[in-house]
Amino acid sequence: MDRSISISPLEGSLSEIPFLQGGLAGFFSYDLVRQWENISAPSVQNRTLPDSLFLFFNLFVLLDHTREQLYLVYNPLPEIKMGRSEESVHREGRKKLADLRSRLRSPRLSQEDELQNFSPAIEGEVSEGEYIKMVLRAKEYIAAGDIFQANLSHRFRIVFPAPAPFQIYRRLREINPSPFSAYLDLGSIQIASGSPERLVRVSTLGGNASSRRDRSPEPILAGKTKQRISG
């Protein structure tokens, strides 16, 4: 994305901005189901991947792809709930937003995030013939009425030198611009996802999840930032 951005005052209602309060971002692995179901272990186990991993955050950037706008958001409520004064939290929050805006305006330190051409060697754990057999067997189960769909996962390995994980994600978005794509950089683990659909959505807006809502400090927004999105 273009780093030559401009800041304009926030307009409209805060309710129009999704995920305004922040929260958790992370993943549940497929193996987590074995905590409840008696399922045999997979032939290849991912011992380095935890069953689940989530990050909690209250300082973040929201990117609206449709309007081509960025929202810089800081939610002070979690720190206030931990006993800190509203005055100090709001003061530090505005400083954090100013620092974040400065980082977004600064020039790139490297070109590692640029989309490059790459053709790495890819190894599959199942041969083409074995995978076709899996498909045919699944079709037999469907025809017999035992199942109505099957997720035939196929694990691939990229032989080094491999491209940077974020480059893989950007190429994935270029090929399949899914509205539910996601990239997680969790230190030793990077996940690039291009899901075509939402699995589940839970919302308390307009519902009866709670009978009483305490007044909470509003999140702080640095305004909306217009930019050009190139990938």
C-alpha cells in the first residue's frame, strides 16, 4: 500500500466502524477437536503448532477495503478495568495513536514486503494418485448417504529458500481475493488464510445477551486515513 497518506477528521457514527472495541485474534487448530472427540491421531502430527493461540489487543489499525480508509483505534477500557486511572490511560492512548500514525507515515525500512516473483519447490505429503483415491472414496460415502461433504486436506511443504510468509499471503489475495482472508504473524508461526466464507458469527448487537450495559469509556480514534491500496 502507498505510504503517502493523509489524515482527515473522523466523520459519521462510530457504530459504522466494525470491530471498534478490539478483542481477540488467533486460531483454533483442527487437532483441538481431539480434546472432546475420540479421533485417531493424524498420520503426520504438528507438534510445533498449539491447539489454539489468541492475542488480545486494544491498539490496532482497521482497514476498510471498500472505502479505502484506515482507522487508528485505541480502546482504553481494558487498562482502566485493571485499575489504572482514566486520565493516564487516555493520555497514553493518544500518544500511542500518534506514534502509530507516525509509523504509518514513515518510509519503508526495507523492501521485504514487496511482492516478488518466486517459484519454490513444493512437496506434497500425498501423491496425486493417492489423493484421487481419497476423492473417489469420499464420493462413495456421499452416494451411500453416510456423509454429505468431506474436507480432504492436503499438506504441502515449501523447500527452502522459501518466500517470506507475507509474500505468500499477498500472492494468495491476488489469486483469490477472498473477503475472509487473513494473515497472522505470531512470531514462530505465520498463517495465511483465504477462506471463501464465514464459519460462524456471534454478535450481541440488538440481542438479549445482557440485561444491563454499564457506561464504558469510548474508544479513541485518531481519525480516518485515506490511502491507495495496491495489494
